[in-house]
Amino acid sequence: MATLSIPPDPNPNSDSNLPIETPTSPLLEEAIETEPEPEPEPEPESRPDQEPTSPSPPGSPSGENPNPSSQPIQTSLPSVSNLTTTSSQPPALLHLSYNQDYGCFAVGTASGFRIYNCDPFREIFRRDFEGGGVAVVEMLFRCNILALVGGGPTAAFPPNKVMIWDDHQSRCIGELSFRTEVRSVRLRRDRVIVALDHKVFVYNFVDFKLVHQIETAPNPRGLCAVSQQQGQLILVCPGGQKGQVRIEHYGARRTKFIMAHDSRIACLALSQDGRLVATASTKGTLVRIFSTFDGTLLQEVRRGADRAEIYSVAFSRNLQWLAVSSDKGTVHVFSLKINMGTTPNDRPRPAPEPSAPNAAPPLSFIKGVLPKYFHSEWSVAQFRLREGSQYIVAFGDQKNTIVIVGMDGSFYRCQFDPTTGGEMTQLECHNFLKLDV
């Protein structure tokens, strides 16, 4: 079986926001042969839906579909155009996602995919497939390797396949094939994680070897998150029960289950170091932050009192803030009151409440009488958007800034005041689907 070499991070400790190079050259420096850091690998719980095909382009002898019952492999790759679309209408959006350091975001459209830089905002490049859409685009930091899944009215690739795309070569260099549609993909430099409706698969990136298979509760959104720090592989996904979260510590060969909510999990996010996980349920009123080490509930924040659909949750790099977007048209920023310790191996703990002699907390004399939302922690800052549209959020490179990207083609960068809070200040706004971007 062919192997796949992933370019190493030129500076893993940096959150550099350097622009990606032009499509005519590799997106990072020349790839260096590297072996992933060894970690204990659990045995698969059961056989996968279907073994992945050899990591080679579809249409080659090694890329033929071994299972005639699944969707046929295309006999040739769709034609790729590096030119901007000439249609008078922008293509329909199918997908939005940030890369691992939130410096870029990827857009899947009914005709291909596009990559944008967040700060400064600009389109980096686009790939248009003749007559083919992309429903999932997952970047690998800022290198030339991406994971694609076809979708839309006419899919560029079968929706049950993960295509590993090398943009330096402008072709697929590998694929993973399944019996059901792929809901999401997550990438690390050493792993490929694929989420289906009821399963999550973990593969080595070098040889596409299956190392773990997880059964989940119904997961139509493909909820899954993975830590990005080297030397520590932590994966979070829905558990086998409604409202349950499963945490896999691969280095320690340990599995932790958390009953996070009474309702189904609707959204989850993992801090980059893997020590914190934030979850929201289909009710959309509360977001809970847990320690992934022991499952301790560290903090609970309230988005609102009425039901809402949570679209995204994001931690700041310094783990002092949490951002949440929902269908209510408001992005909220919450202050995290968590003691992270002094070293990455310390267990997170709830921050102690500030103490003052002879002082009692407001309303403490009727605690337990008022409804819960009166003593919940509310957001520090807010930014108003169009209600009903889907937005995803991330923290920007500049201090106290938020980046917001919408399925309506909107891009916002705004700033909040950590002291006074309140309404955020809009710094810039763009429509990234405009043809002249």
C-alpha cells in the first residue's frame, strides 16, 4: 500500500498567520519525510463498514471499489479549473469550517471549494470542478493536503468517500470508502478521523491503517473533535446514549463517559490542548465546560432562556473566553472561570469564587427559590447578526477579536471589551462570495 507523507509544522509553537502560497507551488515548505510520534494504539472494537481503499487516485487499478453494493467510483477525476467562476450567480454554499489554528476558513460549494485567510481577509485560492460540488472541506493547518467529500445536486465525489486532495498536484492521492454517507472529517498530522451517522473511525495518516472504531448515538451532524497538540491525542464524540459525551485518551488508553445533558448533543468543541470540552444540547440554552481528564463539570454558561439551535462553540487560545453562535442571530462571548494550573499536565479546576469579608452574594438569601437562569452565568459581550442564518465563530489573532463566517457569504471581524463588555465593535465586514473578491 502506498504511504502518504505529511508536511511537518515549520513552527508548531507559533500561531503565525502568514498567507498560504500561490497554488503553483506547495502551500508549505518542501515536504520532509517524517514519522508520526509513536502512541499506543487501541485495537479496533469491530470491523469497519468497509475497508478503506488503497490511498491512490480513483480510477487507478488500486482505487477500484471492492464492494459493488456501494456507490461506484468515478472513472476519472472531475476537471479542475483554477479560474474564477464566470457565472453571474455565486455558487450555493454547502459547507463552512475553520482550519486548526483558525487563521483560515474553507468553503464547500456546489461547484468546488475555496480557501480564505482571516486576517488580513482575502481569498487565497479556489478550485472549481466542472459539474461537481463539495459538501465537506477539511484543511490540515496550512499545508497542501485537504480532505474532501462530495455533495450537492451533482457531487464531485461520492458522498460515502473521503478523498485526500493534494493541491500541489491538483489531484486526489488517496481515499477512504464507507457504506454510508460521511458526515464530517477531522485531521491531525498523524490521524484522519471520519464521522458517520452512528460510527467514528480513526486512521493513521501515513498508511490509512484503521486503529479505532467507535459506536455512537445518532450523529447526523458528524460531531467530533480532536486535540491538536503534538504528543497528546484526545478525541471527543457523542457516546452511545442521548446526551452522553465520549472522551478517548489514546496515550493513556483510557475512555471517559460524561452525561453532559438530558437532551441530544447538538454541538461540541475541544480546546487545542484537549483538556477542556464544551457541549450544548438541542435545547440550546446552556453550554457546559468539562475537564476531559476526569469529566468534572467546571462551568456552566447560559446563552438564553428560550430554545435555540447552537451552530458553533469555540475556545480562545488562552482559554479565558468562550464564543457561541446560534440561530437567534447573536454571537455571545463568555468569560471562563477555570483554573488551568501551571503546566499542561495539571488538571483543570473551577476557579475559586472571590471572597470578601462580611459580604454575601446578591440574592443569596433566596438561592434555590428563583429559577435557575437568575443565577446562571451570562455572556460578557454580544454581536448581533441576521436571525436564522448559520454562522460559525472563532477567536482572531488580534487581542479580544472574534471572526464570524456565515452561510449567507458574510465575513465579520469584531472586537469586544473584556472589562465593560456589552455590544462588540465591528472592525470589518465582507461578502466572500462576491465575484470580485
